[in-house]
Amino acid sequence: MAALLALERLDKRYGAVHAVADVSLAFEAGRLHAVVGENGAGKSTLLKMAAGVVVPDAGEVVIDGVRLDQHTAREAIARGIGMVQQHFALVGVLSALDNVMLGAEPVRALGRLDVERARARAVAVAREMGVSLPWEAPVETLGVGDRQRLEIVRTLVREARVVILDEPTAVLTPGEAAALYTTLRRLADAGRAVVVVTHHLDEVRDHADTVSVIRRGKLVSSRPMNRRDGEAMAALTRDIMGEGPPPRLERRARQLGEVQLELRDVRRGRALRGVTLRVRAGEIVGVAGVEGNGQRELVRVLAGLEPVDGGVVQAGPVAVVHEDRHAEGLVLAASVRDNLVLGELARFARLGMVDGAALEREARGRLERARVVPPDLDAPAAALSGGNQQKIVVARAVARAERGARVLVLAQPTRGVDLGAARAIHAEIAAAAEAGRAVLLVSADLGELRTLCDRILVMARGRIVTELPPDAPDARIGEAMLGGDAAPGAEARP
Amino acid sequence: MIERLRGATTATVAGVAAGWLALALLVWAYGEAPAAIAGQLLSGTWGMPYGIGQVLYKATPLLLTGVAVELALRAGLFNIGAEGQLAVAGLAVATLGAHLPRGTPAWLALPAVLAIAPLAGAAWAVVPAILRARFGAHEVISTIMMNRIADAAVGLALARGLAIPGTVRTPDVVPGARLPRLEALGLTSLHGSAVSFALPLAVVVAALAAVWLARSRVGREVVLVGLSPTACAAERIPVARRLAAALVLSGAVAGLAAVAPVLGYKGYFESGLGAGAGFGGIAVALLGRGHPVGLVLSALLFGTLEQGGLVINARVPMEVTTVLQGVIIVAVALADARVRAALLGRGRAR
């Protein structure tokens, strides 16, 4: 069947980041097409270009054989492309019907609103979707599932033939997610192209007709889902995580000591549903899993940034490398010097004043050890490459681990980092473990986990579902990531 | 760094130039020769000792409120409340100064009145600081609110006993609590102008504030929090406490600004004394571009315009200099990323 929507050689850069690199994809009428990949792989940027929200640097968006030429949301909507964003764009105090009409109000003579026509249209669309909505209720009184249905109604009222949804199940309960896919299937059956961005492989397995994998801005694979067995899913996992040769690292035997980090049945909202794990001194324990299964919350709990709702966390002082180095790891506008010792000024203060010379020595030492190039303490962190930025964040955490923190927690420590920097960071992690730290490594990169870890815990739906040796076959790990024990449909996150 | 400085200077120069152009147009519209009026403005301020003294007098509270606003801006906060903090401090200073025993020597009286000013200003900033730190309430709203409350509270306090009955002014402070005028140094040519030892005090405070931000632990953390609260929170810097500290310190410095008119000039507080310096401080901080020397120059510029307005008032309305100030503020504020961030960007910064 001919493609309803075709993306042709789309390309987009944000500064030094090549967010989408020469990606071509076709979405066919009547099919449910899943787009998967790590966070930051470029999925959202790609689909925002399709919806006219982001203007591509190069390439074409072609619908029904005709290309978009203005790349505005208005144009995309007029041409039948509708997108439901991850964060809903609804006006809380207005009624559901008002929200549907907003920006596309049917009018009678002299510009009077034709509310009846709008209602009839909305009701018809909802019936086609197989849902009903309280049209007069203010949106802020609606549940998240209803809000999402409302967003879909909005796109359909505007006669969207391509419906794009960015991580639609992230906010839904399993029941709601199952209902959503029923609705999406009806839309596809009615001749529309449905595109879903998701992190949940079980959704892909259970609902998608086609799946495309994006990694580091590039299209890795695009294939029909005519096999849904473990082997096919393992291949998909490999596509998402990448295989390639794992970075070289000489493994040295380490002495395991006492348990330094222990979690027992830790619960937090819907994200952590009873996490139990232990890490001993000198041990590197990996946490694998498709993103959005509680890893982020696990790290935030360990960092003390979020309380737990239940369970026990036993840990000495913890040093943390957060997942998002731009938001949480660095003060981008501040100097490399300030970033290398961020949060440690108390150590350098005498009578409230910072001892500049001592701070300088410490920062210089960390900088040299991290081999940041150029070794300029005065440069703003924003001016550095991603690899060098990450070296700074890791150097800070490792230094803190050496100065008394017994536990080192790292989340995606080499994401978006070049191979050389990644190897340097791996060496630092291994050295910290050799020095007797308990290391918990959360990563979406299987190669990294295999290289470094003594054990790999697989996390799914807010639980540690299994523990595997680092040389377990891909298929075993992929299967575990599907979270064997849970019901079909997506897991909800707060 | 150099790049940033150049950008800042360009915006400032362009803003000032645009302001003078607006002034020229207005003067011309009033049927006067712009060049002649500008000449009169300059000769009436920097062209004679009394004029210089008056410019320095007007610049003194502006420098302090400018430092106050700058301290908050560094934390990413916009303190619009210097106006109210100054008024409350003025009343507190004058009241304490008037109630000291008549013969209190200066070495005892001056430290007391100089201490009460920042304390009162800080106290007035505590409410917005708590609202911001505990509940995330936007400080622009709460400081404006506190300005209105200060207006009413000061008026009420004057009416209910702090003022001399039948007037809106407090009794005179005791002689020992007066800040000597600079002419006491033998600068007799300043004769008659109100510039006092509050000026060197203000310059010292501006320098101390810069040192505090660059060298002290809390000051440096305030700056880092202003740049990225998320990253600071992740590294366990107490973000809310740092924000509160910046706002309270800002209030303290704004309160100190009250000593120039109260102790250096009038010797008492009256309704409206020092009014306008709080808002003027916002302009001074924006134009000062985060550098103590910039703040001094900027305070001098606005002091010149205030005094210059009085000089040319006979030929054109003094408000034309207000227009000039307004144009400069708008131009520079638009170019100042910190203003945009404080007013608009917080939501986006998560």
C-alpha cells in the first residue's frame, strides 16, 4: 500500500547535536506504526517535524504525494496530520467541547459560534472512536485518560488522516492503555495512519503492525511485526540498544566487601512498586530495562531528591551521576571550576569565605584526572562537548566517592558521549569499585552493562524482575525487560 | 567573558543614546533648542560644585537600592520591593534616632541607627522570602504587595503616634545620630548640597556585595542557584534557603539606602521621603550589568538626570528626564537576559 505520510531524508541539528540524521520513513494508511528508541534518540524531533512543529534543516514531509512547504503546525493540520503531544495542550477551565472547538470554531453568519454543529461533530468523532466524553465538564475535572481521548477527538475533528501520539501510555493506567490501543486500532481500520512513540516493548509486541527503531538520530530498522516471538523481540532490543563491540576494559578481580546499599521493597508512586536490591562494597551492579520503567525514580530516591512511600533504603553517603547532565548535572552557564566542585563549597569555606587557592587546586586536580580538553577552568560548562561535560560530572561524583561516599550511583553515564570519553568514564567506574565503592550502574546500553557489571538486574514496571549474569544472552535480557509477571498494556507513571 | 562584556556595553550605550534622542525630540516639541537644554542640564549638574554635590546626594540611595536589586537578580529573583523596604527602614531609623537620649555620642548613636536600617529592610523582605522559598510564590507579586502594605503601614504609624502631632514627619533625630555632610571634610565648595558620608558608605557596600557574591560560600551558591536551581538541588545545595537569603539580604541593603535622606539630609523621616529610589534601583541594577563599577556609574547617571530635571524645569517640564530614564530602562531591560529569565523563563527552566 502506498504511504499516506512519507518523511524523506529529514535532517535536524541543534547546535552540535545531530538530533535527526537523514531519516526516511513511510507511514501507511490502515496501519499502527510504532516508533521506538532511547530517550534523546531523536524520535520526538522526527515526529514533530512531521507535524510541522519543528522545521527540518533538510528533507521533505510528504502527505498524499504533496510536500509541506511552510512546515507550520497550521499547515500540517490543514493537510491532515494531527499530533497528540506528551504534555496535553488543553485549557483546564474550559469545557471539553470548548477545547475541541478551540482554534477551529464552526461559525454561522456574522461570526456567531455554531455550538450545535461543533457538538454534533465531536459526538460523531467520539462515536467512531468508540468512546464517550462529558462534553460540558471543565477539562480540569477530567481524568488523564479522558483528557487524552479529548486530544485525539481534537485532531480528528480537524480531519486528521495521520494521527501521531508521543508516548501516549506514559500517563495511563494499564486498563486505560489497553482501551487506548482499542481506539487506535479503530482509527487505523477506518483508513488512517496511526503513529505511536513508545518505550514499552510489550505494547509494540501486542499492538503494532510496523515498528521502526531510531538510535542516535538515525533509523536503525523498520520492519513489519509479523513475528512476535522472543527471538524477534531480542532483535528489536538489539536494534534499540546497539550491539557493536563493547568498549574495551580490562577486568580485574575485585574484593567484595560488606553490603553498602540495600533496598527492601521500596515503593514510590506508580513508578517504584517494590524494589529490592543489594550492592556490596567493590561490586558493580547494573540495572537494565527499557526506559520509563522506574529507573529515573530509583536514582532520584537514592539521591535523596524524592521520598519513598514505603520500604527501606539503607545506604551510607551516596554520590550520584544524574541522567540528564544539562538539567541536573551541570550549571551550564557557570565555569568548569564551579561545576567540578558543585555542592562542595562548604569544604573550601573558612569563616564563610571560600578559600580560592584550595578550591583551585582541587578543581585543577579533578580536571586533569578527567582529561578534559582543553583544560580550561574558566570556560563555561556550556562551551564543552557532551563528552567533556559528562567527564566533569563523573569526575565530581567519583571524587566525592573517594572522599567518603561509600556508594556511587550512575545513570546513563555515557549517553551521547563519544567512544573515547565513554572508555575513560568506564575506567573511572571500574577504579571506584576496585577502591571498594559499591557501584549501581543504571544504563540503557547493554554493552556497557556487560563490560562493567558483576550482576545485571532487569527492571520492569517499577520492580527488579530478574537477576542475570553479565554474559546472559540478549534474548534472555530482552524477555526479562518485557516484565514477565505483569498484565498486558502499559505501566503507568505519575 | 570579553564577548559578554561587549554585548552588555553595546546595549547600554544604545539605550542611553536612544534616551537622549527621545529627550531631544521632546525638548524640540516644547519649542526649545535641544542642544541648549542639554547644555543647561550638564552645566547645572556637573558644571558647578553644588550641582555635583546634589548629583552625588541623589545617586547615594540609588546606588544602594541598585546593589539591593542586583543581589536578588543574581539569585534569579526580581526584588521590586526595595521601595517599601526603604520606606519602612526610613521610619525605623528616624524613630530610633529621635528616641535616643539627647546627648548620646555619635560613636554610640551612629552604629545603632546604621544597624536598624538594614534590619528593618530585611524584616520587610522576610515575608516575600518565605513565600518564595516555602510556597514558590512569585517574588514580583509579593514584593509589590509588600510595597503597598508599607505605604499603608508607614502612614498609619505616622498618624498614630510616630509623627509630631498635626504633621506627617517624625521628630528630629538626636545630633549624634546625624551622618555628617561631606562638606565637613573641608570640601567647602560643596556648600549647601546634601551629599553626606552615606555616599562612601554606599560605595563600600557595593564593593562588599561584589566580594560576597564572588568569594563567600553562600554568595557563590546564590549565584549558582540563580543559574540553575535544578542542578543545584541535585547536588544538595539548599536552593530554597539560598533564594531566601538573597532576598532578605537584598531587603537589608535597600533598607540601608534610607540613611542617606534621613540621617544625611533631613534629620527626620516624613511621608514620601526617599520615594522613587526603590524603583530607581531596578534601573540602576539593570544598567549596572552586574559589576560594582557599573552600578556606581549607573547610579551617577540616574542621579544626574534626577538633579538635571530640576535644573531645566524652568524651561521644559522636568518630566522629560523621566522619559529619558524610562527609554533607557526599557532598552536595557529588553537586552538583559536575566530580566527575561526572571519574568518569563522560570517555567521553562523546570
